[in-house]
Amino acid sequence: MMASFITLIISLVGLVTLGTLTSTEARAFFVFGDSLVDSGNNNFLATTARADSPPYGIDYPTRRATGRFSNGLNIPDIISEYLGAEPTLPYLSPELHGERLLVGANFASAGIGILNDTGIQFLNIIRITKQLQYFQQYQQRLSSLVGPEQTQQLVNQALVLITLGGNDFVNNYYLIPYSVRSREFSLPDYVRYIVSEYKKILAKLYELGSRRVLVTGTGPLGCVPAELAMRSRDGQCDVELQRAGDMFNGQLVQMINDLNSQLGSDVFIAANAFRMHMDFISNPRAYGFITSKIACCGQGPYNGIGLCTIASNLCPDRNIFAFWDAFHPTERANRIIVRQILTGSPDYMSPMNLSTILALDART
């Protein structure tokens, strides 16, 4: 029998004053977004944006590549641990049927963005509009199993994570000099545009029944090994990409506040992924890392060029590297990020962190 949310939180982070839930079932969990949270949907697609070959998954419990862009667990996996649930399966997995639907589903797909033209070079990926269509399809499938009332209750009470935005910069606006979008928009206008499009996506999630949604901003795009390799001469983060992320994240928080005000409820929770990453990027040794510039797996400067493959350089100890590949954190860095999602101050989680959400929801 699964432990309750609050019992798990007490054991993991010592929050001894939260009380307990009467139910012993973990709440459902749904995941939308890009490669930071994709748990293997792209394995089932004809696309180059895949992580289904070694050394991906080298530290995963099965020691096999699963489609996660990590050496081990990714952020949704670690959140599922805290919820006391098994990891959500990719929506395209043939194993997602029957009672496993009650756990939730992961709709994320590497390479996608807020805009449908983001990631076109990866060809067949599940764009966010399609992820939302799959969410509707999921609810129809679940309804045939447990009925419409129980389905609505499960979706309303579920936790949702959505991670979008980074690819709209690195795989769209800044992908090549004078990209279509960079000719169409100045950076401030582009940021306003994608934030307005993101608002439509979040409104659609609400329309589809989501009532607790963690929304992550972009990480420090100019500091990832791929961008250091292409743009940095001295190992310093790229100023232009950092400015873009900073601009986006500030407007994202304002948009979330506006949405919550319109809805009269704290449905959407802003997770400051930029600051979460910058903590260990700025001072890696304080977090037990020897470097936050060089990827564990890759080649070229900072191991930031090309894909992580069996022929790449591979670090022997993933626990002392902040980045696994050219763009994605190691499992250990992901755990630091999730710790802030769970217990972080308002500087990291606004208007509240996940442990507060779980405590509030346990009383209702």
C-alpha cells in the first residue's frame, strides 16, 4: 500500500506539522513539455530527438536507456517519488492501460516548444497542441474504465507539471543567425508573443480540468554546455541568452499571477528554474559538483558539441557533474531542483511550494 503524500514528506524533509491524509492513494500526476521532462514518448516516434541509446540511462534502476534525457531519473520521476507513486508512463507506451491510467500520464516530447514551429528540425514530435489533445483522449479512455465522475475528480485533484520555453529560444529564435522568428520579432516582442501563447496553453489546461499546475520557467540558457561551446570564449555564460531567459521568466510570472487573479484561485504555481539552476552553476562546489560547465557526456569544448553517444567522452562519476549532456542536468542536479520545488522559498516557488500545496489539499 502506498504511503500518503504527507507521510512521505515528513519522512523525506521533516515537515512534521502538516498532518495526514485519510486516503492512502497517491494523487495522479500529469506531465507536459519538452526533453527536460520527456520520459520516453519520442522512443515511439520517427525523430532524431531521442535518448533511447546508451549511455543514456546508465544510472537508471534498470541501467538501460529509457528515453529520458538523463543518466538516471528526471524531474517527473523524482516528483513521483515524493508523491509516493510509481513514475508516470509515457502516453504512447503500450503499457499505459487499465489501472495504470489511474497513476496519470506523461505527454512530454523532446524538442517541442510553446510555438508549433519550434523544433521543426526534429520532424515527428508531439507538439504541445497535440499533447493537450492526447490529454483529452486520456480522459476519454479513463472515463470508459471508471466513469466520467471519477475521471473528473481524478483530473481535478491531480498534480500537473508543464515545462516549456527553452526550445523556443535555442531551437527557434537563436537556432541560426537571422532565423525566421528573429527577423519577424525583436527579442522583447518575441518574448511578449510566446508568453501570450503560453497563456492560451495554460488556459486550455484549466479548461481540461487541471487545478494544480507547476509551471517552470526556462533555466539559464546561456550557461548550458552546448551554448558555452558555441558562444563562449572564456567559459562565461552567454549574455544574450541569459537576457532572453530573464526577460521570459519575469513576464511568465506576471502572466501566471494575472491568470490566477482571473480564476480567483492559485491554480498555477511558478517554479523559478533559472534561479534553481544558477545556484549550482554559480557555485558548483557548494553543491558537491566539480564543474557546472563541462557535460559528463559529449565531445568538443565543454563536451557541448553534438549528441551524447556510446562514442562520446563519459565521466566516471555522474554525481560530481551538474550537466549530463549538452543541455540536460544529471540526476543529482535534478534532485537539487526538485528539493526547491518541494520546499523552496517564494524566491523559488510562487505563490507556494509543493509541500504547501500538498498540505493545503490534504485539508480539503
